[in-house]
Amino acid sequence: AVSSACPGTLTAHLSTGDTLAASTTIRVIEVSASEPKIGNNIITPGSGQPASVFLKTQTQGPVKVQILSPLGAGVIATLLDEPSGAPGDRVVTWDGTTTGGAPVRSGSYFVLIESDGKKRMQRIVVVK
């Protein structure tokens, strides 16, 4: 039996004698604190398909995910702010709006991820 708990994860329960077809491909993606993943990094607000940020923290401590302005100068939205977050997996979504709920303009934005004492930034594009 194969199941998926969340995007990017796959659990396979095989018993003795179970086989996989020769053409079966299993792709395992490990999401680590140093390499957060963004699913659907080109979004159209209102389409029902938000951007998803998948991250895994290794240690207890602050975890923050923010959307920065196109020039990276200001915070548009704070998606997650855990001052004392426990280690583990997280999925955070962004629908193309500010913290106050206003839609953002088309353009490139940056996702700033702070966890495990590190800061990482990835680009996301909003298309209307």
C-alpha cells in the first residue's frame, strides 16, 4: 500500500513477496532545514492554488516565514512566527495577499525563511 500524508511525502508498506513493476519510479525528496521547498512558486491570486512552503526544522527555536516586497526591503506578510517552535515538519501557504488581506500586485516577491539559526530566501512570482 502506498499513501501520501502531505505533498512531497510517500509512505510505502510492502510485505514479503510484494513486488514493484520494473517501470515503477519512487522519488524521495527530503526536506531539510537548509533546503526548504516551495511548491507552486508562480501563483495567480484568486485561482485557489496558493504557494506552499515546505520546511523541516531540526532544533527547538524561532521559526519565521515572511513574504518580502519585490525589492526585498519590506515585509508584505508574515505567514508563520513561532518564537519557540518545536522541531518538525511544517507546511505554510500564501495566497498572494498581505497580512491585512489586500491582494499584492503582479511581480517577484521573496520568501524569507528563518529557522535553525539560519536565514534562507527564495523567489516567488505573482501573475494576474
